[in-house]
Amino acid sequence: MKTPHLTGNANASSPGALGKVAVLMGGLSAEREISILSGTGVLRALQSRGVNAHGFDPAQRDLGELKREGFERCFIALHGRYGEDGTVQGALELLAIPYTGSGVLASALAIDKVMTKQILQAEGLPTPAWRIVDSVAATCDALAALGQPMIVKPAREGSSIGLTKVTQASQCAAAFAAAAREDDRVLCEQFISGEEVTVPVLGSGQRARALPVIRIVAPDGNYDYQNKYFTDDVQYLVPSGLPAMEEQHIQNLVLKAYQVLGCRGWARADVMVDARTRQPWLLEINTAPGMTSHSLVPMSALADGISYEDLCIELLASATLDYARESR
């Protein structure tokens, strides 16, 4: 097994050096259920390595208690809004408690699929065509412009919540309503027919590295919320089975996107590979990926020789602040 590639200043071989740790889980987003699963897994892994780790649910406790109770680091296992969008990161900056994952700005940018696309496009990185819509009529217009099928989804949610694949105009009303229930910004996106892959990244800056590509084969191509977390019907192929040069190209593309968005610590990017042209298209970047039994970052890390427990320790050791200073 490979030795963990530490990206922080803590010594992972000494659990005591990591201090008193809060695993933030639960929260207020639509992904609360998944966050609890992720956080529980992380908590058990850290405790199994002797880390003084405790679960902490921001939906049930004031974040100020972190400082009052002497927590020295936070492992963010929150997903979606109020956890992955820069809000908790900003609070932890004010509390001067180092945390895992991206900082305030990168977190806020990456959770917003529209902002992410605008940055990727400005940097010349491939992302499917899109439209922002505010009505059923605008959704139908987007379908005419982007073609069939089309993806309709909330701009600031994850885990496929509120997402619909639209194949005909009669589905636009229901698709718009499903997305609008989750967010007042609704995104319509060109559908790329081909293979769905995902690529985790660990580290920061020029030391960041892409982990092995995972190819996702879902029943009837339906990689929805249920199939992601609660069934065993999805095939996750790692090694991906893609040609080596193609996999390397995808990893390089994801790494570039990670860096231009200013991500750090870890993240996971979702990519579609066009079946005809073999062009990879960047969909989105998750800055607080899942850590459940079905999650993809641990799966890819294991293929790279990093156990779940070692991964958790590495991520925790990388905890930092946007504006590093002594905790007080």
C-alpha cells in the first residue's frame, strides 16, 4: 500500500498532532441524509486511527461551540448549501479553525454550475452548452436551441437532486418545476451522449494530482439519486478500461479545471466523454465529495493504493485556512 501523500503540516503518523477534530455532517441542505452517511464513515475512520474526533451537526449546534469546546480542526463532510458553498468555510475562517477542502471563494464558485461553466469557458476548457431559464416557456426554448435530449437541473444543488433528462417538449414543465423547487436558478444543459466518468483530485496548487478515472455504467444510463447511493445496480469501473492516453487527457483536463477554480485539498470532477468524437466535456466540480460506502473518491483512492482510513487522515492533515494564522 502506498504511503499517504500529505498536503498539510500535520504529521499523520501522530494522531495527537491533529488535535481535537470536529467532523461536520448533516447540515441544512437537501443532501443532509448523504452528508450524515459520509460523516459517519469519516468519523469512524478517524477514530479507528486514534484521532480525537467527534461528530458535529451545524443544523443542531451553533458553530461558535467549535471554538468554545476547543476544536482545532474540522473535517467538512457537509454536502450542498450551507456546507459546500463557502458559508461554513467563511465561518471557520472567522473562528480561525482550519478545515478540509477548498476555501471560501473556490467553494462558492464550484457549487454554482453556471459560474463554474463561465470560468471553464473563459479558460478555454470544454463544457456543454447551456442556458439559464426562468420559466417553462424559456425551458422549451432552450430545448429547441440545445437539442434533444437536454438536462434540466438546479444551478446550486448536487447528487442529481432536481435533475431531469428531457427528451421531448411535453416534459419541460415538470422538469422546470422539479429544478425550481430546489433553486431559483435553473440550468438547461446540452446532453452529451457517451461515457460518464469521474476523476478525484488530491492536493493543492502545483502539487495537486488526479487519481484514477472511474467509468460509471448505470442502468439505462440513469445515474440518479437512488442509484448513486441506495442500490448496487451501478457498475464502477476502475481501472476505467479507457485507452491510457485518453485517461491521461481526462485527468489533465480535470486537474486544469481544479486549479483555475482555485480548489485545494480535494475535489471530484464529473465528465462526459462524447461517444463519437471522444471529446471529454467537463460538467461540474464537487469540492466536498461523498465519503459513503458508494462514494467515488474512496474507490479511486483505493485503486491508487490509499485506504479509506489513510485517505481521511491525509485530508484531515491538509486542513488549512484561506488566511493562515494562529488559532486563538
